[in-house]
Amino acid sequence: MTTTTEPKTDRAADCEVHCVHPEAVARVEAALPDDALIERATTLTKVVSDPTRLRILSALALEELCVCDLAWVVGASQGLVSHHLRLLRTNGLAASRRDGKLVMYRLTPAGRQLLTLVGDLEVQVEAGTR
């Protein structure tokens, strides 16, 4: 453990005792994801933070559906569901295909993986509150 009297940065400004563990700090800094990955993860968590989008993803995890069916399932207008689907598609969480006059939506592998992570997190939070 190294104790310093003068912090090198403002990061230690909130600490009463300025103490840095260089080996631990170096290990953690080396293991952190790069800024681009952090930005992408932040964007994805914002996308799934909306309850309607999370309902849409959950519905698509069960079955491929058109906008009309999704609107009925999630209890929202077709226009709102279309807006959310556009965001989900843009971020690679949902995909679509034409089936005659209908456009059918499905979860992508990335969408399924993210939904699984959200479910796992919920289980962990629930277990921690007992």
C-alpha cells in the first residue's frame, strides 16, 4: 500500500486518506473494457431501459410477430411499436423479414443474449434482497 500526501489527480479528492494500491489499480485498469465498448454497452442498456422496448424484446423472444400483433401484446399503438422496433433494429437487437404484405420481427442473437443478461441480473437482484 502506498500512502501519499498529494493526490496526483482529482480522483482522490473525496477520500480523507489518500491511499493508492498500485498493483490493484494496474490490474483493474488493464482489465477494463475500452471506451468504444463502454459506449456501445451504454447505448444498449439505454435501449432496453424503456419498459415498452423490454416488453417487445420479451415478446419476440417467444415468437416472431408483426407490428399489429406486437402492439396488441404490449398494449401500445402500432406507431409507437414501430418506433421502438426501429430503435431495436438499428441497435441490432431485432431483425425483420417480409412475409407477403406483412413485416415479421424476430429477436437477433444479440437481442436474445441481452435479454438473458437482463433476466440473470433480475434474478441476482432478487436473491440479494432476500
